[in-house]
Amino acid sequence: MEAILYLAGLGSLICFILVLIKLFKKQGVGLGILGIICALYTFIWGWIHAKKQGIQNIMLIWTILIVLGIVINYVFGVNLWEQYR
């Protein structure tokens, strides 16, 4: 299960970067930096502008990966930090 969780995290990071690039191009450096600092802003901006920017598929995949990560952590109790103690 940890491998799936890692893959979901990696996929989520890739989606974040793709949406962040769109954010920088459309909103400028100021809001782009805000998007780096606060990924939630990038996520919300992405859904608000998904149709206009043509990123519906990216946003859908990103949402599914986030939900998948939450479900795996909740159902299977995967605690990645335990192995580093």
C-alpha cells in the first residue's frame, strides 16, 4: 500500500506543478508565488478556471489522487513516519 501512496503523492505533485505553471502564466508572479506557498490556493484556482484553461482532466486526476491518498491512509492506516523512528 505504501507504494500506491507514494505514486499518488508523486502524481499529485506533477498535477500541482502543471496547474502552477498555468497559474503563473495567467495570474503573474505574485499569485504564482502564493500558489507555491499555499497549494490549496493553486488547487482552488485550478478548479475555478479549469474549463477556461483547459485543465479539467488535470484537475480531475489531481482530485482523485488526493482522495486516494486520504482513503489509503484512513482505511489501511499507512503511517509512513513510523519507519523513520
